[in-house]
Amino acid sequence: MTLALVLHRADGAPVSTSFRKAPFGKNDPFARQREIAWEGPDAMGAGRISFIGELDVASYPHIETLVVSEGELTLTADGSAPLVLGPQSGAVIGCGTSLRIVAGSRVQFSFCAAACDKPTQRGLVPLRADADFKPSRSLPAEALLGPAPECRSDNVFTEDAAGYSAGTWDSTPYHRIVRPHRQNEFMHLVAGSVRFAAPDGSVLSMGTGDALFVPQGTAVGWESSDRVAKFFVVQAAQA
């Protein structure tokens, strides 16, 4: 099984992940620009987009988290001030949101999207590296290969209808065993670096500015030697 799907490397290095050009569901505003790396249970998808131009979307057709890697993207929801996203910043777009999207020059960003038939959370929610962190649950002792870390999170968006949550998380260094990943997870590292271990002993190293997606059930370990912070999206897929 694939260890993880690398969506972007901050240093511009090519990635081995295979992408396919395709829309995400019906009425996708980025239908011509979207490159999908993974699509799976519960209609979740992850990948990358390169975009220039202007779009007016009367009702955004799905939930989508965008994190910019290069360039600048301006998002304006009805009744709200423009939200300007540069590198290392992102936002969550709620399904049903009326939105204007503008990129005066080419912008590149990673995405994690999910279908939602009965949305309850419309609007635009920014993701910030300087989040309003609060203490969150650490890892169980049986999963650790060293001291327990101190973890914090700022969960800014939850859509129960799709099992979709997004926000910012950080942690002190820790080492975790290789085990099946408990949920689909998109990550964009905004600080620190992580070594993800596979069952065969191979290691995938990711650093600040890199983005990846780990499908639920993928056997993966974690080792960090400094503080790590990440934007995240999680979804527990139905068995």
C-alpha cells in the first residue's frame, strides 16, 4: 500500500505521485485546472491546482480546503471582506458558499475536498499558522517509542454531514510506531519536519511547506525531532 501521496515540495523538487486531470464532482469551478492524486470512500479527494483568472461561484458545490504554495489567491464570500492567501496560508470553503475567486497571476495550491449533500457550515474560514491553539489529546502510550508529546490544535471547521474537520495542529517532538492511519488526512506542514516510516523500513521525509495526503488504513509511522505544525483535514471513512 502507498505510504503517502506527496502533493507538493516547497523546494520545487518533482514528486513521484501520479495526478490525473479531472473535475471533482458536478459543477466543479476548477474543473479544467484540477489534478487529482487520490479519490476514495465518502467522496473525498486530494491533489493540486494551478490557476489564473476570475471565477464567480453562486453556490460552491462541495467542501474544499485550499493551501497556497506559490502566488496569491483572493477569495471573497458574499458579505465578507476579501481574504488574500499567499504561500503558507489557506482556507476552508463551506459547501453552498457564494464566492468570488481571483488570481491576477498564476497561483498554485493543494486541495482536499469532500462531497456534502446536506451542508450546515457555509462561508469561508481562514487557516493560520499563528492559530489559537488549545491543548489536545496526546498519543496512547502503546503507540509511542519515546516520551509522550504535548499536542495542541485549533479546529476551525467541522461539517458533521461529511465527517470533515479542518484546522491547525502542532506538537513537541515524538516517535510513533508504524500503524494503520485511523482516518483520511491531508497535511500541509507550516513548521518543522517529519519522517514517515513504512512497514518495509523505507522513510519519506517531509519539511516546512510540503503537502501530502495519507489515506485511511495506510500503515505509517511518525518521527519528529523539532516542533511540527500543520494545517490538516481529517475524515473518518465509513467501512
